[in-house]
Amino acid sequence: MRQPYDYGLVELGDAIPVRVQCATSADLPEAPDAAPTFTIYNDANAAMSAYTGTTSSQIDSKTGFYGASVTASGGNGFESGKNYWVKWAWKVSTADRTASGTFTVT
Amino acid sequence: MNLGRYQLGDTVPITIQTVAANDVPTDPTAVPTIRTYTSAGTLIDTDLKVPRLGVGTTGLFRKNLFLGSTYAAGKYCVRASYTVTNLKCPLFFFEVLPGGNAKGAYRALAYYDKMIGDLIVGETDTGELEIKQRPYL
């Protein structure tokens, strides 16, 4: 079973790179129909709509390897000492796939 | 998995337990390899092989990744690859904090009392020899 990614710590106001390896339930890397999207949730399980979006293009031409940069600033709704979840979503032949990760703002 | 925070000259232990689809430790068809990326997605290290950790440890591998001059303060992602029936690509994350030295620490030092002054010859983690002299010329 795939564990959530732990992206680590980021200081308030800094950017943190988030990454995902699109894969099947058996962890076999797979190419999504389109670049995955992600949504960030705060520790009250509320979606931070400012960071719902599409990621950059595939990294290093590696199948299903994508990423994005999140600026964890106060202006974007982030708070020091709080944990945040990144929920990734993509489709393969219209079937939904998800993965998740977490980071902490210090 | 997040591997923590380091400085230049440190080594990051990247440990990989290769498993089959049912999470049972299983040897891969070849040793795992890793690629390291900056926060901008730039490739730093290409397909470094990860040696087996110990004897009789099924599917357990570790690479001690030295943070030399190709690294700088910032956040990094390691993408590992191995094949057990199918390809698997776990991701690891670590951060390099400001400070440290890309040459690492001295792993050998020798003192020489010469006519021209006191000499200390040292070898760094990167294998470079450095000579320090007192008094300076």
C-alpha cells in the first residue's frame, strides 16, 4: 500500500516543491491521460482553493513523474505550525487515480 | 518518505526496501538506481546504483548520497527505480540547509614539523589533499 508522500518542512513565505509519481494500485508507474491536478487541504480539512491547479509538465520525461511548486505564504492562507495535505488526482483511461502528500509550515 | 535536513558535505542515507506487489520483501531483477532532482526539476545525479545493505537482507539497499559541489541549499527529490515483476518508483525528499562544506570533513590529518614551518596535510571526504602551513609565506 502506498504511503502518503512526506514533503517535509517549509518556512512560512517560502516555496515547497511537491512531487507525485502517478502509478497503479500495484505501484506500477503509469502515464495519466493529462497532467495530474492537486488540491491542498488545511488541518481543518478545508480545501485551499488558491492552490487547485495543474502541475508542470512531466519531469525528466519519466513516465508519470510530475511536480509543482507551492508558495506557503500567509497571503495564500498558510499558517506557521500547521500541517497541510496535498491530494493529487489524475485519470487513466477515464478511471480516477489519487495520491496524497503532506507538509508542515514552520 | 522524507529523509530530513542536511548540509553540504553530509551524506544522505537513502534506504530502499524492494517489495513485491503484496509488500513482501523481494530482490529486484537488478540493483535499484536513483535520480536526484532540484526543486526546479533539474536533474542532478543520474542513475546512481544503490548497493545492497548487509548480507542476507532480501531486497534491502542503501546509497549514502554525498552532498558535494553539485548541491546547494534547497529542497531535493530522489526518484528511485527498481523492478520486481513490474517497475516501481518510490520518491524520497530531503533538504539541504545553508552551511557545511562541499568537500566534507577531513578524514585524515597529518602534522609535519618542517624547516619552512608547521604543516598539516589533510584529506577531505572528496579525496582532495589540502596543505595548511604556519607561518604563511
